[in-house]
Amino acid sequence: MDTHNTSELRREDSRHHLHPFTDTKELNEKGCRIITKADGIYIYDADGHKILDAMAGLWCVNIGYGRQELVDAAAGQMQELPYYNNFFKTAHPPAIKLAKKLTELAPDHINHVFFTGSGSESNDTVVRMVRRYWQLQGKPEKTVIIGRQNGYHGSTVAGASLGGMAPMHQQGGPMLPDIEHIAQPYWFGEGREMDPQEFGLLAASSLEKKIQQLGVERVAAFIAEPVQGAGGVIIPPASYWPEIQRICDQHGILLIADEVICGFGRLGRWFGSQHFDIKPDLMPIAKGLSSGYLPIGGVLVGDRVADLLIDEGGEFYHGFTYSGHPSCAAVALRNIELLEQERVLEHVRDIAAPYFARRWAELASHPLVGEARSLGLLGALELVADKVTLSRFEPGIGGLCRDICFETGIVMRSVGETMVVSPPLVITEEEIDQLISLARASLDATARRLGIAL
């Protein structure tokens, strides 16, 4: 693509395109970055720059870019049956086969799938299912779903309501009623004066306190990501999830594990719930389900919910035009087959994640880094102004570092003053070395821009 065409694309973008999660006025003053192709773990922009995509798109390109097998799966299905719906007592082979495969990968108590088009739609579906479940139990007053502060479950009205991100709640409110939020298990940001395991129990105890405050007769469910992704790769202490499971079991409320980011190998297991040994009733999925090649999501539904909906629920007035879209389902099924055939999860668990953890931890020595943490192929760096007191910079340094990362040749995401990564699961040890080198170079460049000695 020549310079003239690139310039014209930027002009047309600024004239017509409203980007997600973007200050459009600010973007239009600078012009957007135009990505034209990708291969493996790398993306390429219209100016010819090769960039290591340490975010796997948006946490989703697990199998890596350029997989012809997925292109062929899409093309083959589009030639045979490009689209049909699953309404009106109708189904098609790709959706049926994918549903069967997903329940084989899921924990034993999960044997049904409801398909959607995205993670946000999956969490909208969760709200409908949870409240319908309690109606059928003869307890229609149990409508409250408890989420976490700084949790993220999508940006639709229902998804934003379930999530606990204040900036989202301040725009376009009011949010859905009967959604409450409790403390997040963010040890570095909110509990580092305590032993991590004590803090994990304290954070979990906020769920029990909220149930008691609201009255268990009103509380329907608790929703959380196994590891908070968009909240800053917040990895809970080991004590946290067992206590959350105990509280949900004791009070008889549904447990929802949002697997949109952690699912399909990110932590070296098919689902993050398996890593933490919890037993969710509902598991929203998306992203890595198709490695981002086509949009598809779903909800894995546990037996106690599914059986009641099926046996006593009658017609469930909920669904989407693209629920179980045949082309998307075919690509998702082929993606899962590749993950299995190439033993990608074993690669993450036995090779990539341990190596990444060792190399990522080395960045803790950098003058800007207060903590370097990782789990599976998720990583976070806490940017600090003072390594002794761990005091923070003024807001905006994370965004500066993110922009410098692109200049350096790596995609890292900023969440406030936390830098996060989520590389493709197929990343090699050599590529991890490159990732670390580029991340360090970006930190160095940020420090120089701030006038901090290295």
C-alpha cells in the first residue's frame, strides 16, 4: 500500500469511523494506525512496520495469525451453507458438532451450550438465564447479581452493568437495576500491606458480607473472571477462589465464571475455572473460541440450570440472529481441533508459560516497575514513580508507555498505570525473548521521556 493510499485511508477514517473505546477527537488529530496484514504473532501496518502483537488482538488470537486451516474452514462452510438460524425448531451440523465438542471439553457437570455472537452477548444471556432460573424455582425475588469493582463483562448495557468500571457507569446510565459490586482481589493495588493469602480471604469475605447485607432471599448469583483481564490482569491469591466457591455453595447462589479471556488455553487449561478448581454453573465464552477469526460466543450451562430451563421453562424468549452461525461455528470447531492436534495447551502449560514467567519477572528490576506478575500467558507490569514507596505516577503515563510500545515494535495494553500482555498461545521461547526485549526497550524509552535515570 503506497503512502498516498495510506493517507487517504486515514482521512476517510477520521471522516466516517467512530472507533470503540476511543476519544475520537484526539484520534483524528493524530490519525489512526492502519493494520494491513498479520502472520504468526506479528502484525504489519500500512507504513511497513512489523509489530509483535503481545495482546493477541484483544486477548483472542490464541492460535496465531495466518492459519490457512481456519480460512479453509470458513470458505468450505460458506460454500455449503453460509448462514442459517437456529430458531423455529431448526439446527445445522456446525452448531451441533461445536456444542458437542464444547461440552466434552467442559467440566463434567456442564452438558449444554447457548450460542451468541460475542462475550458481551454471552453475559447478556447470563442475566436472562439466571433470573429465569430463579423464577422457575418459585423465587422471582432473587434477581440481584453480584459482580466485582473493576470487573469487565462487556460494554452492552447488561455487560457494563455486571462489570464494575466506574467510567462506563458514568456514561449512558442508569445501569441495570439489581446489580451490585464487591471488592476485587487486587493485592498490589489494595492489599499489599497484608499477607497475600490473608488478603485473598478478606476480598472473598466481601461477597458474604454483601449477601448478608442484601438478604440471601434476593441474591441470585456471583459473576467474576478467573483472572481479571481488562481490569489489569489481576491474579487472585490462591486463597480467594476456594473461599468464593464455599460462600456460593453455602448460600445456594449460582456461580458464574466469565471465561471470555481465560477460556481456550490462556492459563494452560481449557478453562480458567479448571486452573482454579472451581465449579461454575454458567461459563460465558468467546474470543479464543475461534481465535478471533470470526465472531462467536456462547454460554456453557451447568446441569442444574439447563435441566430446569429444559424441563419446566417452556420457551426461552431469548436469542440472536447469529446464534450458532454456521460459518463461525465451523471455524471455531476447526480452531479447537488445531489446538488439540498441535498440543497447544500442553505447550502453554509445560513450556511457554513457565519460560514467560521467568523472563517476565526479570522486568521487575526496571526503575519504572513496582511489580511484574504473570499466570499462564497473561502478564502485568505495575508502573510506579518510586520503587521504594511504590507511589504512582499521575494518570496518563500508562497511555504514554502504550504509545511508545508501538513505536518500539510491540503491542502492550495500558490499564491505567498497569501495562498488560496476552500473547498468542503459540509463542515460542525465542519469541518470548523478543517480547521481553521489546518490552524493556519500551520501558527504557518511557523512562527517558520522563527524565528518569536508567
